[in-house]
Amino acid sequence: MPNKSAGLTGKSFAVYAKDMRLELRTRYALNAILMFGITTLAVVSFSLGQSGLSPKLLAALFWVIMFFSAMSGLAQVFIREEETGTALALKLTADPDAIYIGKLLFNLTLLSVMTVIVTPLFFIFTDAPTANLLRFLPVLLLGVIGLCGATTLVASIIAKASVKGALFSVLSFPILMPLLISLVSASEKVFAGLALGNIAAELQFLLAYAVIMITASIMLFKFVWQE
């Protein structure tokens, strides 16, 4: 880890690099997210078929898969610190802001990798219109940032709990509910062939949600982390 004179960027990157090295050794969180996402997508595809799905159903299915995939792996970012006993060392070597930003970047990397793999498969396994894929990218990008921004703080809260997985989903769902509703609404319009101008309100909300959640999480994280 950098010394105390290092800036916020250097310390954040050091936390991120540490987590990436550990993840590349074990691949626990990445495998959990990918396996859950791909398995859920396959089950949904074979159960409902590839044709006849409305844009609203397609949008809901996609974000349900994304939500539960995120729940299966993003909590590990802080659970690993508690299980290996490195949380105290991390507290002594890095500021809370740097820790949160590093962990957020790590979660963004995990969910981005899963998104890059699952999204094309979703369009292949369902009858989602591929012509609208480019218009879907801004919604997808803001959705991933919003998911990670909200769940990273929750992961730090439940890290010391005895029932971590179930508690992570229970605490995350109320916070993510407005985000998921907006994501489904925007995705439905995109799948229906509407232009980006028709989802401007949803995009503004998604951007505001991501900014507010990340800002609030940075402000609150030091109180959670130092407990």
C-alpha cells in the first residue's frame, strides 16, 4: 500500500490493485457472478422461449438477471477482508475514501465483465431487437454504475454479519428499487424501438441516482468502516 503522503488516487488504485490480484488468484466473486448470470439466463430462455416476449417482459427479465447476479458476488469485496483478517491492516494504511473508491472500482470491474458476457447472450437467447443495442448502451452503463454505487456501501455494512448473503440482498433491494424501476422503464422503451429522446427523463434519473448514491456512500462510508 502507498504511504500516508500518497494522494487519494494512488491509495484508491492500490486498494483496487490488491483486490484484483486476489480475485485473479481465486476468481471466486467473478465465477459466482458469471455462473449465476449465465445459468439464470439459460433457465429463463428455455422456460419462456425465444419469441413472443413483450418489450416490458424483456426489460424486466434482463434487469432481474442483472440484479441477482450482482447480489451473488459484489458482497465479497468486504467479506474477504473480514474472513482473511486484513480489515484492520487496511484501516491503518488507507483512508476511508480511498478504500471505498478502490472497492467501488473493483465492483465496477466485476459487474462490467459480467455485463459484457451476459448482454450479448441475452440478445441471442431472446428475441430482443439487436437493432436497438446501441441505444441500450447508455441505459446499461448507468445501470451498472448505479448498481455498484449502491451495493458497495451495503457490502461494507453486512461484512461482519453472520448471514451475509441473505442480508445483502434484503438491504440492497429497497435502495435499488427506484433504480430498477427506472431501468426497466428505459429498457422497455428502447426494446420497443423508441429513440433516445423518449428516454431522456429516465437517463437523467439514472445519472442523478448514480451521482447521489456514490456521493452519499463516500460521506457515510467512514462511519461504517470505522465501527
